[in-house]
Amino acid sequence: MNKKFLSAILFGALMVTSTGTFVSCKDYDDDIDNLQEQINKLATKEDMTSQIATLQAALNTAAKDASDALTKAAAAETAAKAAGDDAAAAKAAADKAVADAKAEAIKAVQAEIATLKKEVEESTDAALKEMAGKVDAATKKVEDIVGKIADMVTSVELVASYSANPTGAELTFSTAIEKENVFSDGITNAITFTKDKQIQTGDKFVVRVSPTNAVLTPEMISLTNSQGQNLNEFLSVQKVEKYNGLLSRAAGNNGLWEVTVALKNYDEKAFSAATETKVGNDTESILFAVQVNNTLSTAETREVISSYDLTLDWTEYTGASSLNYFVDKTNIANVNNRYSNTSLSLKEHTATMYKELVWNANGPAVAPITDPSKGTVNAVQGDDRSSKPVYPAVQGEAIKIALSTADDKVTAPVNIRGIYVVLDKANAVESAPSELNAWNSYTYSGLNTVVEGTSTEITINSTTAINDVIGFRVYAVNFDGTLVDPDGKAFYVQLGNAATDWNATATTVTALNPADKAVTATQSDKVAVSLTKLTAPTAATWTTDKVNNVNPAFNAIFVDANNNVLYNTAAPNTFPADFSKVAKVYTVPTVDNWTKYEDNKTYNGTLTIKNASGHVLATMKVSMTKVLPTTIPAGFSVKTAQVADGIYNCYMIPMNDANGIAWTAETATKGSMKMSEVFNYGTGAAANYNITFATSKKDGNKDVAVVVAGDKTLEVVKDYINNSAKHATTVVYNYGKISSVKNADGGYDDVTREAEKFETIYNCIYNSTYTWAWATREQLGSEYTDKNTDGSYKKAMPSTELTYGTDRSDFAADSFIFGTSTKDSRYSKLLSAPYESSLIIKDATLTSDANGEEEYFDVTIANNHITGFKATALSSETNPTAAVPSTLTIKCKDMYGHDVIIKVAMTVNKR
């Protein structure tokens, strides 16, 4: 690469600086000059506004610190008083008073700064100097409270960025040699270029400092090598600005500053000596770090330093030869000019137009030459944008003109020095001279003034210009005095009124089970809005934050008071007759998968409606926040009187392995219960309820839970149906995979919400609710309740007494024993005919109540029924001396094969 370098004199000065210093005295006038210099640094409203923002940030931090100190001191005072420590309590009270006083002082200064901010925003250009003095005074007042703001820097690091330095590693400088020119005669702030004068062009880098509210100034920054040698003698830090651009890696925007640097002069040998070193036969670049002077007023000199990642290089200056810029967000290639009389900005198509020029291979130059008799031709006709649309400008709103090296986004060029904007008088041909007269009658700001840099703003401040077409021409100049475009580059606007800003609307959509309702059919809450009627809308755009790379992520639906749909952003160009009829807005997701929407995230959308001229008639911000349900669907409950005192006694329906009902004794292998018999499901889908019954089946030797979907049937094997064991039961509503949070395996878990919790006991009908006793006449039926004419019963009840030594072979006792169920009367039956044959008699004994022995009778059983009682002994010596109270014990098996023991009283009388 061809290089040039700093002068030997400056290089020598660098060497002297490294070995010694010279300190000059300052008098009182110097102090005044320094103060004035500090005020001069606040040259623009932007500078002052930035400084005020810094002051406010510093005060906010100090206010939080004071609040924390106040809370801590108050707690310490309370604790000390409780402990009876008077000295500690007094100290804490003093600390609290100090913190409280500081908080009040901060509050007062915050109010002053807020007032000052408003004054700066409303100040005129003539008052800027006065405002700068006020901002400087405010800075001193804030620093009296929080300390010197610049002193807060504790660390600095280099950050690569797209807009400043693509790699973040190499700074490239160049030197422009001026050509004689004035840019431009008759224009405010015209720049005079002097033949052969050197102008150094710089480069930029981005740093991040901590804490994030620290302030950087050019005087604080220098570049230094690993031996501690800096480049202050021949490298100038021209400006330091807050950086808000897009970063190349996720470094965050807080604490970011963009630093612009340039050479003070250049000399090949000096530059090479300072920036390169020999390693063997190779030449390598010296690495530099960014050093921030962080000296406190009460401390020795102290600096913080970044990593050593910067290198310095130089290249020959090349001026821009094509004027490319953006009108707000639209590239000039897509904005109308009047190259021909067919231009869309013209109503009349008969005028002779001024033809635009562009540089040929001989440009750029300080002036265009199109006539060969006047020199070498360097400009030719070009830049026809007559068919492009006229830009829709807005009355009273600034139009930003930003030069760019790219067509898709604003990337500021580094080789252009300044720009200005004027009216495009050469093509003011519509009903000439009336069009130009009209243009001249309007009020503008930002015109006819050279701005050093690559962007400027103009504003049309005339309501009388509404709907009029106005032409502007932009000129730009390179650092060497050559024109970026031979004759500037024009653009045309049509002025319109400011857009109506409809009230922002925030909606919340609750993720529901996709099996119940498709994601794309789920509606958010309806939010009341008040909109205005629009005149002749023709086009609309609807954009949102992306979800799974889909835009829009949701649509907004506008409805009237009766919920009739008037407008849907899914069809943005289908407009209602009157937007003022809209009463509510709700949103609907567009991606049919809830896991793609982040939980609790707000997705923002913007609706922009334009008219035929491209002017925005209305804008509206609509957001949709996805939330997870916190409760179950409405209407769920346990059926009345199923659960008592937290316990559900589940009376199982006996089933066999073939899932047939199996009431017959000893045939059931399991019990079942339909969950629909237990629960009311309400608005939720029954199938989405999961009911978990703990310890209800075997997994090897372990008892585990049985989980039943809400509309299915619970089944447990007969061993668990014991009328006593409690099984913890939980009912949840399963919303499915609606959360964006992944589990440890990278998948998604179902989201559930608890509906009910109780304990379940698996019961047979023959439990504590079932009792046995000798039947009454009514229980035996009409055979025993029929009466004679005299009122006596036609048939006597069998006796439950036996006579010692006398067989009673005709007493079928089970036909006279009745079982009563308080749970369900349909189960109340005679033992001889149990409900659905659910009992079978296996054995029976008659025992004395005195000793429990089978002393006098054996019970005879045939075909699972009791047929009689047979005396066991006949002896005159064994006749009891009195009646013997006895118990008939009958052993049965139920449908599950479980034992059922029945006991009734009998008496054995003596002979």
C-alpha cells in the first residue's frame, strides 16, 4: 500500500515528549478562556440535550443510592433501638438524616434539570450561548452532589460495529489535498477550499465504558501502545458521541460511545515509525489500546485501558463521485425528479426541462464541464427518475437528508465534508413563473445553509403548501473541494398534513389447548378504542415483530359496538366506510403453534394507512402479549355430595378381564367408575382433564398412580378395592404444549393447572354402609304381611330360637336375613337373593356368645344356601340350665372374591 507520513518535525516532537515535558504558567485570562472553551463544546441543541440526559442519568443513580442508604439507616435505627443500643441508634439516625437530606437535594436538582431540558428544547439559535452556560452551570451543580461525572469511568473496551469500523480493529486515515473552490457562493456557512491545503480525514471506533452513565470527552481519550507511548502529538480525537447503532455482536447499547479520530498531519517516516515495527525481515503493525484518562480531583493520575486490538493505516484520499442519499428512509433512487417533462411531479408536460448531470470517468471536479471548447468534458447527462413516485412530505415535520455509501441503509461516507439543500429552481417550470413564486412564498428551515457532515434536515413550515409539489436539490462536497455530483441531485415532495396517531392498543391473548381451539382461532381480549374517520385511504401496511420468522405474528381485528368485524389487518387494503365506527380491537395469532410465541412476551405491530399520494393518514400501534392460563376453564366442579370431608368414596362397578360387568360372586377381577359420573366439566374439554389416583396399580413391587383422562373410566384391580385405603387424588386441566420453555431434553412439557384435590377410597357395596339383620315382615314381602279378617297375619314369622337337642332341618335362615345399604337402596337384598348374585355363602357357624364355641348346633349348607341346623349332642346331662344367647356367623365371598362376614343373633333354649 502506498503510504505518506508525518513531518520529521512532529516526529521529533514526539521523541522530545517521551523524554521530557514543558509546563507553561496560566493566568487569570487563561482560566476564563478554559471556561469559555468548556461552554463552546456545547455548541448545538443536540450536544446540550445529550449532556442533560447524562446529568439526569447520574442523578437517577444517585437518587437510588440515597434511597437505599435511607432504607438501610432506618432499619439499623430500628434494630439498635430494639437492642437498647443508644449509641448505635444515634449514629443510624444521623445517617438517616444525611441520606434524607441528600435525597431531597437530588430531588430539587432533578426538577431544575427537567426545567432546563425544556428550556433548551424551546430555545432559539440566538439563545444557544446562554443555554450552554446554563447547562455548564447545571453540570457543576450535579457534580457537587454525585462527584465529577467523567470520573466515573471504571473500564473501557473496544466494540466492533457495522457503521463505525467494520472489523473494529483497523483505523484507516487519508489526506485530502484541497483544490481551489468555494462551496458555495451566496450560501450560509460556505466552505472555502485553498489550493494544496492538506485536510486529514479520519476514522471511527466504538468503545463501551462502565458505568454506563459515564461521560466521555475527547480530552479523556488517547491511543497507546504496549510500552505506554501514546499518539497524542500527531493524532487528534475530533469528537466523541453517544453510539446508538447496530452492533456486530450482542454487546448491548448501554455505555457505548463512537470516537472519531484523525491525523493532525502526516509524514511517511514518522507515521511508519509510530505504527509499524520490524520483526526479522517482516514489517508488522503495532497494536494500540484505547486509554481513558480517569483522574479524580482527589487522586493521582489514573487511567483505564482497553485491549490492544487497534492498528493504524493510511491510504490515499479518493473523493466520492456519485451523490447517493436517503430522504428519511427512502433511497434517492426511488424518489422523483424532473429529468423529463413526463415526470410524475408535473401536471403539464410541455416544458423544456433542465437535464441532470453525472460525472464521467474524468470527474469529480470543482465544476462540471460539458462543452469541449471549455476544457476536458467531465460531466454528461444522466439520473432520470421521472417515473419514480413523489415523496410524501409532512407539513411541519423535518425531512432528513442523509448521505450514504449503501443503497439499502444509511452508511455515512467518510470522504464527504459537507452538504446543503436549496430549491430546485431550474425545474420550477409548472405554469412558470407561478410555481417558483409559490415555492418562494413558503417558509422553510434548513435550506441554503452548508452543514459540515453527511446529514442535514429541512422542514416545510407552511400550511398553505398542503398538497403542493415542491422540488429540492442537494449538493455535497468532498474534503478536497471537488463536488460529489456535478450539479447536485434533486428530489420532489408533495406536502401533506401530519398523520393521525390513533391511540396505542395493548391486548393480551391467553394460550389455550390447541385441541380445544386452534392457535390461529384464539382471540385476545377486546380493548375499547376511539378512532377517527379517514378521507380516501388507499393503501395500508401492517407489520409486527416476527415469530418463527413469520411477519405478521398476529392480526388485529377492528369491530363495532355489536362485535361486527369492520376491518382486519389480514386484508389491510379492504377499508371500512368509517373508522370512527370502530369500538373495539382484538388480536389473533397467525402461527399455529403456541411454543413459538415466548411466554409473557409482548409482540408489537404497527398499522400505517396512506392515501393515493403516499401520505400517512393514520398510524396505530397494536401489541399482543402471550400469557399462560393461571386457572382452569370455567364451570368445573365435583358433582354435589360426591366428596365429603375431603374424601371421595368411590363405589366400584365390578368388571371381568373382558371388561364385562361382573356382579356375580367371585367373577370380578377389577372395579371401574366413569369419571363423568363424578365431575361436571364446564366449558373445558372433558378429555383435557387428567385425574391422578395415587398408589392404585403395581409397577413391579411398587405401587404407582393411575392417570385417567377426564372423560374416561377409572379401573383398578380388585386387590385395591378394600373399603379403607386412601389414595391421594389430583385433578388438573391439561392445556397441552403451550409454553415456549423447553425441558432438559429440549422438548416441551404440557402445561397443567390444578382443578381439585381430595382422597379416594375404593369401595365395594358390602362396606360399612351395609348392615345385616333378621328380616322384617315388610322386607320379606306380601306373603308375610297379608292379614286375616281378624287382623292377624296369615303367615307367622319363623323363629330365630332353637331347642337344645332338636334338629331344625326346615329353617333356611339366609332367606330371612336382610342386608340394608345406606349408600344405595337398590343394593338392599335378602342374603338368599343378593344384588345381582354378588354374594355366595361359603360357611356358617352357630357359636355361644359366652365363649365363642360351636357347642350345640352345626349349620347345614347346600347349594350355597343355609338349609337348617343339626343338633350336635343329645344327653340329659348336657341340657343347658338356661337359654344360651348365640351368634350365627355366615362367611361369604363377594364379586371380587373378598370375604364378607355376616352375623345375626339366635338363641338356644334348654329342653
